[in-house]
Amino acid sequence: MKSYRQLRTKLLRDKRVRGAYENLAPEFAFVRMIIQKRVEKGLTQKELASKIGTKQSAISRFESGTYNPTLSFLEKIANAFGARVIVSLK
């Protein structure tokens, strides 16, 4: 059985896979930032879910990358942290 790191290295040798992986980098960074903020605030997924009026499973899906959130969902999370979402079209 290969480790994640070994598998990733092998897959990233393919230019198409590497391109897709790099295109997702901002999304992964955003999710990591949300997880970091939640942990810094000492909130569990369940507590964050309660603050924004959703279920813990929605937070779990979002943090694992299996949920494509709406802007409204992201704004609720930002509000729970005393932050705001800014969308910029360049």
C-alpha cells in the first residue's frame, strides 16, 4: 500500500493532473483557513454549525472538500468569526 505522499507524487507527474491540482490550490487554502479559524476559536464542528444554523455534517462536508458551498453559507461562516467575505472579479 502506498502512502498519500507517494501516490500524490506519482499522480502529479501527469501534466493534466498537476494542472487540475494547482487550480484547486486556492480552494484548499480557503478551507484550511476556515478550519484554522474554527480551531483557534476553540469551536467544534457542531458548535460552528449551531452558530450558523446548520448541521455538523454540513461543516464536515465543507471541511473535507465534498461540499460546494453557496456564497450565503460562506457569509454565515465568516459572520461566525466576525469576518466578511469579499468577492473580487479581476
